[in-house]
Amino acid sequence: MEGVAPPLELLMCVKRSLEKGQPAKIGILAYLKRHDGEFSAVVSRWLALLQQGKDTNGLIKELSSQHRQVLLQLLERGLRGEAVYSMLLNLEEEIIEACQEEISNKLVRLPFLLLIPLLLFQFPAFLMLLFGPLLQNFFHSLGGG
């Protein structure tokens, strides 16, 4: 699952474990075993705080993405014994929509970003082709020959 958003990967691991009849914690641990990165480190710290019985709201509020915050709050409810499968399905749809929106926003900006190499490399080369013979004739006429 290369290239998939980290919260979506966590959600899919937990959803898969719930579909197998396993608790949500097994899905979280499976995600932590398979993934290394910034979000997995946050999830690991979050899970450690939960296991120690400490408050996780401070850690959750540090996250920049609202989807990540909601996912961890939802998983916390799931670890406490609430039924969260239907909410996970809804959150999965929202995260997929957010990913598609981010992709479309980047695709809209792409043509403008691709103009930069055109302006930096191709336009000066075109100017050299255009003005090269003119400058050569000008210098030739100045040289008296």
C-alpha cells in the first residue's frame, strides 16, 4: 500500500481486524509492525498513553490533520469497547474524498509549476536562436568586414 495516506492505512488495518472478528487493538498493532514514519510514531505514543491510563487529548490536538484527530478519537472509543465499525466506514469515505480533493488541487497547480522549466530553459534558448543571427550580423558590420 505504497502511497496511501497513513491514517487511511491505519483505518484499513483496524477495519480488516474487525472484519476478522478480532479486537481493534490487533489492527493497530499490525499497523505499527508494518509501518515506520511520523504518523506511526504518534500512534505508538498514543497507544502507550492509553495503556498507561493517561489522557491522550493533548497528543491528539497536536496533530495537524482533522482526519487524524478524529481517527485516533474513534479508535480510542473502539479500544474502550464501543462498536465503531460503521463509523470507521464513514470515516474511510471521508478520508478517501479528502485525498482525492488534495490530488485534484495538486493537479490544478501542476501546469503552472511545469511552466517554470519552460521559462528558465527553453525561452532563453529560443531567444538565442532568434537574436543570434541578428547579433552576428551586427558584430560583423561593426568589425568592418
